Amino acid sequence: MKTCLLEFLVRGAGRIPSPCCGKVMLVIGTKNRKAMDHSGQSKTYNIRRLRCTNCLTIHHELPDLLVPYKRYESECIESVLTNPSNHTIPADDSTISRWSGWFHEYVDYWVGCLISIMIRTRQGTIPQDLTSKGSGTALQRLGRLAGDANGWLTRIVRPIVNINFWIHTRSAFIVQ
């Protein structure tokens, strides 16, 4: 039996400024990043590792279809969050539950980040009353900022990551 290996090379078209300080970043290597797609097939993406020439922080150039620290493509996570009881994503119940918890834990933070980005970049009019309980569901509030058509998760993640507001959910262990 032959196994089909799906591997993709990911490269940005232009120079990317550091999200921390805005200075130039140089390519220092690559890293393989795996993610599951909507059919349950694992794909490997070869992504660039970049180091800022000023603050020396290392960043990974993720394509829009990936969410930092998540092991499924953004389309899968978005599908489950949009239709929790009616989706076809091959993920177990505990994974789906974690996605829901993660989303509801960070939605208010993301709304605040998107508003901050809109203010900083002087983009459009900010919808009023986005953070109160009476302003609709979490998806409705985010939809008023990023739209509710397919791809809404990518439209939220990208600006927050690129301005260095993304909070990682990994744990670090120190051995003494």
C-alpha cells in the first residue's frame, strides 16, 4: 500500500516587517508544520523561520489557512465554531470542545484587538456596543468587525498576529 505524502512549500511574496518592532526580518531556515484538513488528511507545510534584525525575535511565516498553535486548518475550526452541531469535520469531541472553550475565552480580547487596530489604522467606523451582553453572540460581534462570510476566522487571526497581539496558549515547563 502506497502512502501519499502531501507537503507544501510556503513563501511570502515580499519582505515582512517584524510584528514586534517593525524592522526587517531575515530568513534563518524553515520548519515543517502539520495540519489536518476538512477530510481528515494530514498535510505538511514547509514554512519559513524569520529573525528580526533589531530585536532578534524569531517568527514563523504562517499561511492564512493556519491558526497559530492549532493543528487543524482554519477552515475546519471555523466550520465547527459556526455550526457546532452540524459539521463534517473529522475531529473528536474533546478537540471540538477545546476549540469552543478557546474561542469563548478569547472572543472579547479579539474584539478589543480588532477595535484597537481599527483605531490605530484609522479604518472605518467602529460599531457601537460590541462588548455588552446584549450586543449578540460572540460570532455576531466578531461578524460586525470582520464580516460573517466564509473566512471570518482568517480575517480575525491575520491582523491580530501581524500586530503582535496574538496570545499563545502553549505551556512552558522549566526543569530544575
